[in-house]
Amino acid sequence: MDADDIAVTYCRICPGACGVLVEHQDNVVTGVMGDRDHPLTAGYTCAKGRNMGGFHSAPNRFVKSQRRNAAGTLEPIEFGTATAEIADQLTAIVDRHGPDAVALFLGTQSVFATLTRPAAHAWFRSLGSHKLFFTMTIDQSAKWLRALRLGDWAGGRQRFDESDVWMLIGTNPLMTMQGGDFTGVPVQNGPQELRRARERGLKLIVIDPRRTETAAQADIHLRPRPGTDAALVAGLLQVILSEGLYDSEFCAQHVYGLELLRHAVRDMTPAATETSTGVPADQIAYTARVFAGSVRGMAMSGTGPDMGPDANVAEHLIGALNVVCGRFPRAGDRAARDGVLSRAGTLTAQVIGPSRPWESGFQSRIGYGRIHNELPSAILPAEILEPGADRVRALVVVGGNPASAIPDQVATVRALQSLDLLVTIEPFPNETARLAHYVIAPTLMLERADHTGLFDGVFPAPFAQHAARVLEPPPGVVEDWVFFAELAARMALPIKLAGRVLQPTDERPSSHQYLTWTAERGRVAFDDVVNKPHGRMFSNLSPLLVGPADDDADGRFDLLPVDVEHELKQALAPRDRLWPFSLVVRRQRRTMNSLGRGIAGLARDDVNPCYIHPDDMNELGTSDGDAIRVIAEHGTIETVCSADPTMMPGVVALSHGYGGLPGDDHNDPLTAGSNPGRLLSLTDSIQTITGMPIMNAIPVAIERIEKSKAVRG
Ligand SMILES: Nc1nc2c(c(=O)[nH]1)N[C@H]1C(S)=C(S)[C@@H](COP(=O)(O)OP(=O)(O)OC[C@H]3O[C@@H](n4cnc5c(=O)[nH]c(N)nc54)[C@H](O)[C@@H]3O)O[C@H]1N2
Ligand SMILES: Nc1nc2c(c(=O)[nH]1)N[C@H]1C(S)=C(S)[C@@H](COP(=O)(O)OP(=O)(O)OC[C@H]3O[C@@H](n4cnc5c(=O)[nH]c(N)nc54)[C@H](O)[C@@H]3O)O[C@H]1N2
Ligand code: SF4
Ligand SMILES: [Mo]
């Protein structure tokens, strides 16, 4: 193998952005290994990255765009013809019903291709529709809401590498690579970074019912009953506020509602919190003292609390914990981001006071306003089905799989099936593509160039990398962004790409040109990144410091707005526990949501097991691989069980992203996996404002399926 056939690049399946060496021959990947010379990831990879070749050469990959014919099957169509037809149909729908009849759904994989989201947004903005959906709103939209109701810090978060404590609530970043402003943990080469931090004295607190990969590294691991984070954090706040462990100076200057909060949590003594959460009282008091007694370090969270039954108030209290302890960088402190390829913005030591954008501006017919100009993904089915002049009749999906991901899969699929036009830009025959009228076949990561500007806020150091195209794309595929630019041109819509207006008749810039534009507001010359294939650490850049507050700064955090106070009362009220088990979320190393199923090297994940503690398995009379039924108030699914001693007794876990479409006759739980989304409801106990359904801590019963009745086995 000569060196020409080994490309240096980085993986773009998840935010890990691991440096890799890709060996290839005749346009086919023959091997992938971690890049030991990569300044941040130093050779670390996971199975998904090492099998990235399998994605590119998968036999079921769409290498041409597809159109559904009269018989209901997809058949190949030229990209130009498909785009022209889609443009005509969208224009007709807009002419008749207005732009709000067209919706855009941005999925998880729209995030990792540098140009996809900007170009999709550009087309959609020019179209003038309000019906924008993104997976953040079936994920952790409670974080957006928290920053708006509580207020936010204009200086950003504290730095992990300067902290002496860090609290992670319901997140497993060592596996999921959820870092940046979500968890603040350095996920690049995470295990080693965490070890290093603990060696220098950082105390890691993990709150998770499961003994996760991350919890296994923790100094303190609390295991609450699922769905009780609001009560647990209220209990921590009770100790901190009653023992005077908070930052009174910071609170005096920057906070409203301290006394209200103190009053609201006054009854959540450690003993009362133990009753609500199952965590021993002494551990609660100890954890509160360790967190508040440290000098620096934040409480951060993941899908555990944010998908739970009290997501909005739980997330608010997590924010309040940071606020009362004053855990934000002050003037002169080093900022948590470096702004290498992206615009760093102005960081100042002041509060961005609360605001409520969802209360004004566009309101959907079914009663939700917008946050960050988006509507909640969970209302998409109703936006399609509920009658009204502006109901959604056409949907464009990019890098997502709403037919699998949006809860109450049966209702969601029914809605998608009733669309006049469903278009997805999608490489694989996923559940959404199986319903679509058109599928546009896109390039995959090794077939396009990218840069790491998107990860500026995730990298723990001033680092940037450019990925050049490694493989020639199949002749029938286009880059995601090219579809949106072409669609805009054919709909006669001017679009704005990186600040420049592109008229429908203008020549499209090259991908390299567009990439260069997106990096022009960074602090380094793009060429200095492009010519360093392993990526470049810009250690010579002066660190970004948080500046002093503006003279007229008067924003304050609002610890307990009236609606939060109401939600808190509800969350702290005693609840009956009538079902034997609680079903929680979990992510798998070998898949990224629904991506990875059926890929060579990752194929074993065709089965989606329900993880159960061995003691519970004994009691249920099941052993590994047995078929079981998971029964919830809103649905029942069949799957197989897997003994897992990291589970907490009484808690079971299932990953999402499996299970085909409702009614599939190949829906064999032993080979196709099952979709936990079928156990969820889009109408019962929905969070206010964010429209977030309950997706975690689902009360369930488990039943062994007798061998003779199992689908197979
Ligand atoms: N390998 C891989 N990586 C991924 C993904 C993937 O599918 N595979 N998905 C990506 C996506 S889209 C996202 S959003 C991120 C999510 O990133 P994370 O939020 O880190 O995802 P999870 O691993 O589901 O972590 C949630 C944790 O919450 C715990 N938990 C469950 N219920 C509760 C509860 O009530 N309270 C508390 N405190 N904890 C609870 C679970 O045991 C679990 O460990 O991961 C991303 N990374
Ligand atoms: N029950 C339950 N439901 C959940 C969750 C849960 O924990 N439990 N988690 C929720 C969360 S956090 C999320 S983020 C959503 C995930 O919801 P989605 O983001 O809608 O689902 P993904 O499976 O990530 O879809 C990504 C799609 O992009 C495609 N793709 C890969 N590469 C490219 C590319 O280069 N270009 C294009 N155009 N497409 C590409 C993949 O083939 C895949 O089909 O699911 C949510 N649903
Ligand atoms: S999928 Fe794996 S190899 Fe790729 S970036 Fe994420 S952790 Fe790294
Ligand atoms: Mo997500």
C-alpha cells in the first residue's frame, strides 16, 4: 500500500470528530484506524468510525435519487429531474396554501456536514415558512427554555480544565460524546482526559440510575429512581440554601427570587428527598456540600432529566444550582470556547436577562410559539393532521429519520403518510425514506470536504481541522447543500450563503468556496487549516478572555418565575408508583440513533435488547436472549432481554432508532429490534412551552413471551 492511498481526515458521525487514517484502494475503503498524530484525539476511535467504509459501500445505500412510482415503489431518477419536480410541487403548494404549508425537519446528521444546515436554513428563510423543526426539540429543548426563563450568562460556561468539581446529571459523555455547552466535558479522547482531571484533583459527581461508563469514573455516583431529578436537585438546593453554602455576593448582584426558591424547596430536606428519589439522605447532603464547597465547576445534564416527566423544571433547577453557586466565568477569566474557525462573539461577565420569545410572534394553530425560530418537533404530526389553512402539506427532511424518532410512532407515521409531498435527503432506506415521495441521494462524509468550525465550542483547546474529499462520490449523488441551492434556484428564490446573496440565475459557488466563506469570521486563516491534514492546534492564539460587564448591564437571573414555581409544586408532589419497572433511555456505542443498523462491522446491532438487572431477570424467569413484551399505558412492544448488572433493579433500558415501520411483517424482535417510541404519547403529559413528550422514565410492565408464542426461537 503506498502512502497516496492513506488519507488523513476526521470522522463526522458524532461530535467526537476523531482523527482517522483512511486506507483506500480503487475508491473503496480498505481500513480505518485512529490517527495517533491527531493533537486532540490521539488515536482514539470507536467502532462506528472504524467502520465508516461500510457506510460508503453499503449495498443498500442510495447512489441515485429516487421517486415513488404509481405502484408505490421507489425507482431511480436523475437528480435534476427530481429537483425540478419537487420545486414545481412545492411552488404549487405555496401558491395555493402559503409558505407555512411547507415544513423542514433537520435531523441529527444535518449537524455534522458543515454546509448542510446553513444551506437548508437559507432556502427555508427565503421560502418564508415558520414550520421549522429540528431534533433538539425531541431531545434537550429544556436547555433552551431554561436559558430563556432563568436567564443566561453572557460569558458562557466555566472551563472543565480549571474546575475542581463537575456534576453530570443523566448523561454518559464517555460514550455519547455529548460535550460542549451541553456537558462541558472534553469528549475528545474523553477517558484519558477524565483520568487526567481526576488526577489533578477534580471531583466527578454523576447522577444516573445506571452505572454507566462515565459513572464508573465518578467520585460520587448517586442513583435516583428515574424521573426524580427535579426532586433530587431541589434537595441539593435545600441543603445549599439552608446551610448558607451558596455564593451570596454573586446572588446579591445577579439574581432575583433567591428567597422564593429557598421557600419553594424548604421541605426537601435530605430525608424527604430520599423518600422522593430513593437516594440515601446522607449522600444527598454530602453531594450538596462537595459541589457547593468547591471553587469552580458546573452541574450539567443530558437526555436523562431532559426527556423525563418534569424535564423543564428539572433543567431549570440544574441551572439554578449553577446560579446560586455563582459558577460562571468572571471578567478576565479564560472563556470556554476559542473561536478558531467560527465567530467567537463578545463574551462579558453579565446576565442576559430572561425573555419569552414563544409568547409573541408566530403561533401554531395548536397552541405553541417558537423558540429560536423553531416549533417543537413533537407537534409536527398534529401540524400535518389538524385541519387549518396553514396545515403542513409538504415536508422536507435532511439528515433525520422522523418516522422512527418522533414519539408515538404510529401517529407520526400516519401523519407522514398523509402528506402531499414528503422529500428526504437520505443515503439509506430508513423508515422515513420508505414513506417518501422523493429521496435525494447525498454524498457521505469521505466524499465531501468539511471543516471543524462547528466543533469550536466542543473542542477543549484552540484546534481546527479541514477534511478533504477522500473518495470520488458515486455519479448520482450530490452534497446536501447542493440540493438546497438547486431547489432554491428552481423555485426562483434568492438565498443568502455566508452573507452573500445568490440569485437563482447566479452560478453556484464551489463547495470549497462556500466552506472558505463559512470560516472567514474565525480568528485564523482558513488556508493555515487546509494545509495541515492532521489538524492544527493554534496554541499561539491569545486565549479569549471574558470581558467586563457593560456599564448599563442590569439583567438578573430569575430563579423562580411563576410558571416554574407551579411546575415545581407538581414535580414535588408525591406520586404513586403503580408499575413494576421504569423504562429509561440509553444509547449504543455501535449505532448513532438509527444510523449504523445493518452496516458491515456494526451489523450485530440489528437486535435492540432491553437491558435488565440480573436479579429482575431471575424474578421474571427470563434469561439472555429471551423474547419479552414491554407494556406501557400507551403501547406494547416485543423485544429480547439482556442481563446487565449496570442497571438499577426496577429500571430497564431500551435504545431508540430501531424497529422498522408499524405493520412491517418482518418486525421480528429477535432480528429487527423494536422501537420504544411506540410506547410514548404525543398527547398525554406534554411539557408546556417546549411541547416535549415524556420519553424517559416510562412506567412499564415486562412479560416473558412463552417460547411457543415468540415470533421465533
Ligand atoms: N454512540 C452513540 N452516541 C450518541 C448517540 C447514539 O445514538 N449513539 N446519540 C447522540 C444524540 S442524538 C444525543 S441527544 C446524545 C445524548 O447524550 P446523553 O444524554 O449522554 O445520552 P444517554 O447515553 O442516553 O444518557 C442518558 C443517561 O441518563 C440516564 N438516565 C435515565 N433516566 C434518568 C433519570 O431519570 N435521571 C437521571 N439523572 N439519569 C437518567 C441513563 O441511564 C443514561 O445513562 O448522544 C449522542 N451520541
Ligand atoms: N424513544 C426515544 N425516541 C427518541 C430518543 C430516545 O432517546 N428515545 N432520542 C431522540 C433524539 S435525542 C434524537 S436526536 C432523535 C434522532 O432523530 P433523527 O436525527 O431524526 O434520527 P437519526 O437516526 O439520527 O437520523 C439521521 C439520518 O441521517 C442519515 N445520514 C447519515 N449521513 C448523512 C449525510 O451525510 N447526509 C444526509 N442527508 N443524511 C445522512 C442517516 O442515514 C439517518 O437516517 O431521536 C429522538 N427519539
Ligand atoms: S463515531 Fe466514533 S470514531 Fe466517529 S467521531 Fe464519534 S466517537 Fe469518534
Ligand atoms: Mo439527540
